[in-house]
Amino acid sequence: MKPPEDVPLAAVRRGEILESVHRGRLVVADAAGEVLRFAGDPDGYVCLRSAAKPIQALPTVFTGAAGAYALTGEELAVTCASHGGEPRHVAAVRSILKKAGLSERHLRCGGHPPLHAPSARDLFRSGGEPSAVHDNCSGKHAGMLLACVHNGWDVGSYRSPDHPLQRLVLRTVARCCGAKPEEVRIGVDGCGVPVFALPLRGLAAGFARLATGNGLPEDLAEAAARVRAAMRAHPFMVAGTGRLDTEVMRAADLISKGGAEGVLAVGSPEGWGLAVKVSDGAGRAAGPAAAAALAEMGVKLPRTGALSPGITNRSGEVVGALEILF
């Protein structure tokens, strides 16, 4: 399959030396699917990866599970998260499982040390070992398990593409992103659940719909309102200390969710969504590229932390910069 056409998005300069160029694609679309701005091919397919998590969380709300088990805003936000495994994240995931009458052994997301380095150090120093609850996708999986318990679906096979929940998630992702279910390509994500591939413009339009409810049927619009309210009220739970999505949502009235391999999606209450895919999968280029496009849309983000284009050495000295090329 021929790769979608991409363009240079960002370059890394070390002093005066051009060291790396990151190519990719970027699109801004409204809730009707109209493309407002693009660089590269807006219709090329992209694996949504974790950028899909807020949409994957919608069935937990509109099937009634979130209400029946009285999920808090923090708990709902962590179902949308690629969290850092910090104590608040882990506590929220465990609370969801407890409400569902389940335990950590029901999580089938694998496991890894907390992405938040201080939390990982604390875990090891205390004699603990990483488990599934520390996996950055454990919130998504806990929310899916809660929906299964509420709807009487088997919890052991919840990751299977043929499971009632995953078929519902597929239809939900397709509906939100303006596609037919048969147009969605399916693979397996790093945490074992289905991963979806759609045109990049569909992801942008999906986040425009998620951010506003525009273009969605009533049940999805109501669920989207609850999900975005949880993300906006609790941005820390969606990512964590020093992480891109948390910083974006703290700085502006947006919803933001990144994914592996250089994917990032942002939605605005003004009725548009932004989606970025860096072709080489470099996450360091996705945030600055999105920030530059957001500036063109009138949204100014601080150039600090995860949004900083600075290249530093191990002593913390600035030795280069990441420049936007489009």
C-alpha cells in the first residue's frame, strides 16, 4: 500500500546544524467534516491509537454504566487516559474495578512500570512490582469492564473484536468520525483491544463532534458532553505530570488526546477539531506542530514543558530547537 502523501512538519536544529526532519500530515475540520486547513494528505488512513480513547469511553456512558455505578469525574477522565501511573491514576482505576465488583486480575491490558518516572522509582523502592493497573491503558480497560458488567456481557473476552462491547465501540468510533463501520480498518493495539484506522480528516471531525456534540445523535451527544466535561475538569487524570494532553487542557478550553506513533487530536468548543500524524512516529514533533496550527486558529499555548520546542542536553542546557516548517 502506498503511504499517504506527507509534508515536512518540523525540523530539529542542533546549533546551526539541521539534524532531523519530521514529515507528516495535519488537518483541521469542523463537525460537518468540512476541511478548514490541511498539510499533507487529509484523506490518508491513520491508526488512531490512544487518540481514540475518549470516543472508546462513550459506550460506558451511554449504556448507563457510568451512571449506574456513580463514576466520579476523575474516574471517567481516567477511562479516557494514557495515564502516567501516578498514585491518583492508580487509585481511580482500582476504584472503578471495585465498583464493578472486579479486581486487577480482570485487566487484560498487560502491564509496564509507571510512565511517570518518580512514581516508578517509588514503586520499586517500596518493593512493589508493576502490574496491569500501572499500565497507561488500565483506565480504558477498567471502563470497558464496567460496561460489560452493567450490560451482562462476558468479562473474560472483552478485548475480542467479536465481543458485544467491541462491536459497539467500533460503531461508536465510526459514527463519531463520519465513517461506515465497514470503512474502518481494524488491527490490535498495544494493550490488546482493537485499534481503528480512519482517514485523518475523520479523526479531526470526530474531535470537533466530541467537543461540541454537533452532528451526533442525542445519546452520543449527551455522552460526549459528560466525557469532555470530565476531561476538562480533570486534565491531570488524562495524562499526568508534565504530559502534553494535561498541559494543553490546562492552558486552553480544549480537549486533547495523543496516541502512540505521533498521533494527536484536539477538539474546540468553537466547533472544529485538529488531528496530527507524524509519519516517523516521533511524538516530539506532534505537540509543537499542533501548537503551531492551533495558533493559526487563534489558540495560543505556552511554549513550556511538553510543548517546548527546545532541545536540551543532559545538563539541561538548550543546545538546539525544533522548528515548525509548514
